Amino acid sequence: MGYTNYWHQHNDFTDTEWSQIKQEYEYIKEAMDGIILDETKKTDEIVFNGKHLDHETFVLNKNKSIHKDYKEQDLSFNFCKTARKPYDLAVWHLLCFVQRICPDFAISRDR
């Protein structure tokens, strides 16, 4: 197992929301220089992990998921296991920021 952050993304982010989220991510990258490794390849996603102490890769997409792997799958549900490694702070900060600007974006984490 391991320490995990969870979120439910029920809707696509608007262009304005996504711009704000990307700006906050740029701030996080600068503030956590040397702690996170940016793996983002497309403009409609944010992807990063820990630079030296990595665990699961964090992925946030501009658009909600639409393809089910199985019939009962909740497509809004996402998670990232960080095992409380240093980059967990970046994951939680970004999730809190998104929830602040998008109230229907629900977040939680292990205690």
C-alpha cells in the first residue's frame, strides 16, 4: 500500500480554469525545483513525479476520462500514490488549488 491522494474530476476544465491550473503548476515547479520531475508532453495534461524520490506519477488531464476499462468503472475517480515522498506536497498543493477554483472537483487523501 502507501499514502495516496484521490480526486474526482466530473467535468472538463474550461480554457480559463486550465490556464489558471497551468500557471499554478508553473509556480509549483519553480518553488519545488529539484524535488519534482516534469514529464508533461501535451498541452492538455500535467504530468510529474518525484525527481530523486519518486513513486507513482501524478497525471491531471484537462478533459475528464471518457473510456471505461470495465462496465462499473467510475470515470471521475483518480488517484496518485506518493508514499509521502517530498513531491507529495506538490500533488496536494495542486489538487487544493484546483478544488478552490472548481468546487465540483472533490479531493481527499489518506490520513
